[in-house]
Amino acid sequence: MSKITIKLKFPILMVVSACIRISAQDNAEITKKDSLFYEMNQVTVTATRYAESIIEVPYAVTIKTKDDFNNIKGLGLDEILSGVPGVLSQSRHGSQDVRIVIRGFGARGSGDRSNSGTSRGIRILVDGIPETEPDGRTSFDQIDLTLAQNIEVLRSNVSAMWGNASGGIINISSIPQFTSDFIEVNIFTGSFGFQKFAAKAGTNLENGQIFGSVSQSYFDGWREHSSSKRGVINLGLISNLSLETRLKILLSGATNLFRIPGPLTDSQFTANPKMGNPIYVQRDERRYNRLGKIGLTLEHVFDESNSIQSMVYLNPKYLQRSERGTFRDFTRFHFGGNFIYQNHTSLSEAITNVAIGGIDEAYQDGAILFYSLSPTNSRGNILSTNKREGANNFGAFFHDEVIISNKVSILIGGRYDNITYYSEDFLNPEYGLKKKTFEKFIPKAAVSYRFTPTHSIYANVSGGIEVPAGNETDPSGTFGQDTVYLLNPLLDAIRSTTYEVGTKQILVFNSDIIQSLNYEMALYHIQITNDIIPYSGGRFYFTAGKTERSGLEFGASAQLKHGLSLRGSLTYSTNKYVSYVVDSVHYGSPDKFADYSNNKAAGIPNFFYGTGLTYSPDFLNEIFVSLELNGVGKYFVDDANKIEVPAYNLINLSFGLSKILRITDSFGLRFFININNLTGEKYAASAFINPDLIAGQPVYLEPGLPRSINASISFHFD
């Protein structure tokens, strides 16, 4: 194994395809292929827990690089994920609060109960440090895409690698890749009071690099009561302590205040989508989060066959919110780490074995205080709740891959996970300290075959586990206040099995029309037991018996002659409850039941897509014009399949410089202007799942951002 190097140096989008063989090409095309193969080998995927060429990875993976971030305002993950097949990403209010669903995982993370600004079921990492808490919730406070370097999106179920809440992995790196000292400054402005400043810098040391970034954004919001402001700062040091050892130190902090406009009824949405939910506005529902993070990673290479990596982190949080008629203070300390051993062994000239083993530990604990709301919607004088909530997630995993003739890879692995919740109510000490533990061994197996260095097929089967998030373990009010049900007895862990086949390929043509074509395709079938379902807008949760999801994902990009490029993604899936009976005692109607078997799963559209066309001819000196069309099909938001969110299609237009325009040898600039929702379509960007009924009307629609214009200019010094 080579010495440690900085990964993901050159951008490339890898895609999957049906098994198409490439016939012999002329010498010019062979040269192109050689160049392409070299470039591809620089692209490694680290979300699989060790660096591996993307063509070898037997999972559905998409990589977005810094070039993909150049023409977005960088507020929410939806801006970059909308073109990834299999990923539904919807901005709830036009800022950083995003609903993310990967193959149905994460669909329940939209409702009234502590779901604003967070997601479920998807594990998110930033620079190798989990943003996802031990209970599976992820907040977006410290994620700013303007400061990102690249993103890996692994859509396959990877619980056997990462444990709880791993219906998919979003692995973000903010570590800049540079060889010479640099400073980059970005200034943004846009509709509805959007203003943003961001800066990045890096310098080389004798045996390493130091780098930092900062951003500050303001958004008045387009709906009543939807303003936000956020500041993020990052600082990092990479030091090569020796030829074999590297130390990485990362620090970050964020402050994030955003107001929540809330959902609307259909009649309110039709009459005035700009209005805020009257109750949310009256109570000034909001989140004010302050967070810090420090992480240390040590990597050591013993020899060409053996290496280790160890990481520790601390993530303190102070969270305040006005929520459901109370003022709430959360003090949380999230800390943990991991240890990974890796061995590469050549068993023969044709056979190589890669073995990995490791442990993960994550623990979060802290005090929760609920107060009355004051007349000004601040902290009141009456303390109604004083409790402690904690969660511990321990995991041990192994992975063994046999590579034959650099063409066939056979992989097996597994992971043991133990997740324990702690709850203690200090105002009601008769409860005592309550615990609830979920544990499971999760296996995986995969195989891939590489026809050529640019073409592979793969298949995998993997188990999955996702435990209820902390707030989801609160009991239903139907059980009353007793000492038995301090933690929800209705819930068990989601258990799933995913079957997947797919293929990846890059085609190079010697044609007057098309130069290259990248495409990907994946087919999956997921069987789920104990799917967690929110009710009453997420005020309590229980589990469906069994659900099934099957889908097709396709993505492609083509580079044409004369500066034209095309890209597109398509997802089609069926998602249904196989066995699901609801006991209506939780609605005050004992001895009555509702059978939702064979109904469509709530919150998951069958169909969504994204397409784009970019024109950037050589004679325009890197000036580009880009047109995008994105669409989401209709879907139900209730298990009874009576409340539906309509389909929508959005057109976006962008114009700017695709590369840095050099003014001098050490100074350059870029700019872009984009118009989102060009036609001004009125649409519901997101919706509450199994929503409340007010006067017989469901309150569930979150209106999407209307036509908006954003512009940015960036200055580069090196």
C-alpha cells in the first residue's frame, strides 16, 4: 500500500450502466481512455471505510466535487443532491432545513416534533466525523456547501459498515486540496434578503498544511416567519509527523437561528402560500443552536500491508427553541471515536486480500429543560420538565474482500451494534432511571466484476438497522403518566434487508457528436420489519408490521462536441405496507382497528427526476449557460392514502464563468447568476407525514420557494 496521500484530487462523476462492451478504438481514442483511466484511479471512495477506486465499489455511489458547488448559494443540501438518482432532497423553507430521503429511508423525518432542521435514517459525516447523533438524528447547523470540497453519496444500505441510521451515507469533506497557498473570497446576494459572505484560505507548512474557512449568511425568507441567519467557522491542521504517520486536527463552530413558518392546509396554501401557520407565528416557533466540534485523527502505516487509523471527537451543543407552547433548553455533549485496522495481503500474483476490522463508539447525554412561554415568547418562569436524555451507540465491524486478477471482487462483512437509551425525569423521581436497548448483528455480502477499467457490474445483499430517534421514544399520551412507560413501548428497531444489482461505465467515443458518456443504473428491493411511523404530526410513533420498497435508479452525463453537455437522473420506485394494522386506542377509539396493508407508504413519491443542459463553447472563454428541469411526482402523506401532495416540475437557469478568469498570475475571479423556479410555479416542496386535522382539515403543506434570483462573485488569490 502506498503512503498516505490526499484523496479525491480530480473531479469525475462515475455512473453505472447495463453491461455494454466497448469495441476496439483507434489510437486517438486509446489515448483518451488511458487518460480517463488515470483520472479515474485518482477518485477514491472513503465512505466505505477505506479508500477504494469508485469503479471497484460494489454499491451505488455518486461523487459531487468542488466544481459542482460553484454555481449554488450553498444554503441547503438540496442544491447539490437534487441531481443524484435515488435521493429525494426538498428544501422546506428555502434555507438549510432540508428533507432528505434515500430509497425511502428518512421519509418520516418531517413533522411537528423536533424535526425542524434535522433528518432521520441517513448518516451524515463531515471530514470523517459523524454529524449524526447516536440515536440517528442529524442536524444541518454545521453544513455549508460553500465551504465543502466534495461529497460522496452512498445510496446502498450500509448498516453493516456504519450501524444505526445508515439507509445511506452522505460523506462531506471540507478539507481543501491545494499545492500552493491560496485565499478565496465569495460574496452572494439574492431574492428575499439573501446575503452571504464566505472565505477560505490555506497555506503549506514544512510537513503539512493549515487551512480555514468561514461563512455568514442571512435570509429574510419568502414566507411569513421564515427568516434565518447562520455563521460557520472551520480550522484544520494536517501534519505529517513522519513518512508513516499523519495527524489531522479539525475544529469547527456554528451558530444558527431560524424561524419556522409551519405547515398550511390546502385552502391556506391555495389562497396565500406566503402566510405562516398562525399558531407557529403566534408562538414565534424557532431554533437557536450553538455548536462546537473538535476532532483528531491519527493514521499510521506500519508497512505495505498493515495500517491503523484512530479518531476521537467532541461535539458540545447548546440548543434553544420555542416549540409547541413551551420554551426549551437542551445542553448536549456528543463525543466518541473509532479505531480501524487494515491489512492488504497478496495471496498470489493474481489474488489480493483486503481485511478491515474496527470499533465505533458514540455517546450523547445532557439536560433538557422545558419552561412556559413568556408573553414575548421567551423563557417563562414555570419549569414543567427537567430531565436527562442519553444515548450510547457501540459497534464492532469486520470486512474482508478478495480481489482476483484485478477483475473480480468478493466481499463479506458484518457488524454488531448495541444502542442504549437512558431517560431520567428529575421532577418525577418515581420513574427512576429508565433504559431501553436495541442490539443486532448485521451481515453483508457483495460481488463485483470489472469488464474493463471503466466498466463494472455488482450485486450486494445487506442487513440494516435503524432505532427510533430519542424524541420518538417518548410514549403516547394514551398511556398516561406512569412509571412503566417513560420510554415508548410501541417501538422496536427498524430491521431491513436490501438486495441490489447495478453497473457503472464510462464510454469514450471518436465521434463528431459525442465525446464521452457516463452512466449508472441500480435495481434494489428492500424488505422492512417494524417501519417507524409518525402520527399526529409526529407527536408519537409506532411501527408498521412489514413494508417493501423496490426501485430503479438511473443517472447519466454526456459531454458533446462544441461545448454542450447533458446530465440527467431518474428514480422510479414502489413503496407499500405489506402488513400494517393500527390500533385506534391512540385516537380515543378503543377496540377499533385500521388495516393499511397494501397501501402506499406515506411520504415517498414513486417518481422523481432531474435533467440539465449546459452550453460552454471554447470561443466564449469559459462562459456558460445552463438550464435545468427537476420534477417530483405526487405522493400520499397519510397511511390511509387519502391526503395527497401534487406533483411539480421546476425550471432553473444559470449563467456565469465555469472556470476562474485569470486577471494576473496570482489573482482571478468567477461569477454566476441563477434564476430558480423560472416559471414561478406554486408547489408544495415538502409535507408533514400523518398530519393533524384542524377543523377537519389536514395541516400538512410546506410551500416551496417561488421564483428567486441569486448572484455571486468570488475572488481567488494564490
